[in-house]
Amino acid sequence: MELIDVEPGDLFVTATLLDLQARFPTGHGRIRHFDRDWRLKREIDTGAYGLIASLHFDRTGTLHALDPQARRIDHFGATAMAALPPRGYGSMIELADGHYLLGEHLVGKTPGFEGEGKVYLVDGRGDVHATFDTETNGGVGGFLGVTHMALSPDAQTLYHVSETGAYVYAHDLGTKQRKGIVYTRADPPPLLFGLAALSDGDLLLAIGGGVRRIDTAGKIVRDYALPAGRGWAVVILREGGTSFWALDFFGGQLAIVDVGTSEVRLHKQLGLEKALTGLAEVPAAWEAGRP
């Protein structure tokens, strides 16, 4: 796959070119590549027709674009995962040992959205080393599986959601056992979207109107007030863990928010309504060819 020339602080943002005739948000895969000051460097055409669900920039310098509708991952860099079985993967976590967890975005038998909603442990070649039978609820549409994932600080517990469902699930990676529901959103609307794990074990949850922090007991610690919008659906912890990205799917806007103070450090409108589903930031310490 094509190699991408990157610099520390570069940003990749999903920018699917939507098909206005499609029933669900779907279109031609596009990724915008910006420098740290938001100057556009290039637009990448993945060649897929679907909806990119997330992006991940790994320690090898490879950008992964996960498109569950197209049932493919496009890899821009050295880690090609050529042996990976085709499934509707939508989320990725890179582990310290160089392996990856891939969440299957789709579940059930709805035509066009078939899937098993499981999580797979794979290596850089795409060989599957373990399969986790994760719990899902289908979300509002009934076909959403493991749409977002976060890993506990000790890397033993995987937290995951079926977006637009009300539950956060936990799964023990060591025993491969389900740990059940660890949080249920009770306030209206009872919808959950993306999530991220903080170093103290707390979780950040995208809840549509903003972002919520809960502790390990499922107690609400605080709600972060974000710029007006109803589609805040993605939350990504930034390098260092003191701030996070929040992405508004419906509004096509994003923000950087301070974890401790709740200050909105950056608010930017990108005009990517129903296409802003993922972002990857090149670490400040990253050097070409060497993580």
C-alpha cells in the first residue's frame, strides 16, 4: 500500500465523499491530511465505497482506515495485514507487544450489515491469534456490534459499546470472559457512542450532546460542555492523556478539551457533516521510520 510522508503533529481526518442517494451515510472513501497548523497537505482516496468508521496511526508509521461497510481496512504504510480475513472492522487498538485488537462493527443478519460483533487479536500480518466473544446489543438499528473500544490502564480489560445503545460492556482479555455491563446510561436520550480510557481507569463517553466522564464504579464524575451540537460521537485521548479530541458526526465540527479543567482548547468547523467519524494524530515524538 502507498506510503505517506508525515511529520510530528500531522492530522488525518475522515472525509468520506457522501452519496446523497444512499439510504444511510455512505460514499467514496476520503481522508484529509493536514499539518499541525491545519494546512491541508493532501486528500487521500481509499478507493472504497462505504463509510470510514475510524483511523489509527500506529508505531510503525502506518495509517489504518477502517471501513466496515466496505469490509476492508486500507493500510498506508509498512503494516499491511495481508492475511486478515475480510470482516466489517470498525475500531482498532494497538497493544504494547505490537499486536492489535480489531472490533467488528457489525452484528446480526440485516442485509448489507451482516456480522458477528466479535473482537479479534491479530498481528501485523493479519494472522488472527485470538477471538473474543463480546457482548453486543445492536444499537438503535439492530446491526451495530463492537463499534468503539477502550483498554484499561493494565491492558487486561476491554471496554466497548454498540453505538446508540445504552450500555458499556467489559471483557476480560486474559480469561476471554465477559464481565457484563459496567455502565448504563439512564438519562434521556439513553444513547452512547465513542469511548476512551484515562490513566486512572475512568472512562470518557461521547453522549451526543457532549462527553461524560465516569469512574470505575460507573458513577458520573462530570459532563463536559462542548460547543452546540447533537452528534458528539467520537472521543479520542491525545498523547499525554491531559486532553481529548471530540468529533461531532452530524455537525462536522471538532474540539480539543482539557480533561482536568473542561476548557475547550480548540473548536474547529470542518464542514464534514455525517463524514467526520475518525481522526488520527501523529505523535509529537514520532520520527520517520522510527516510532
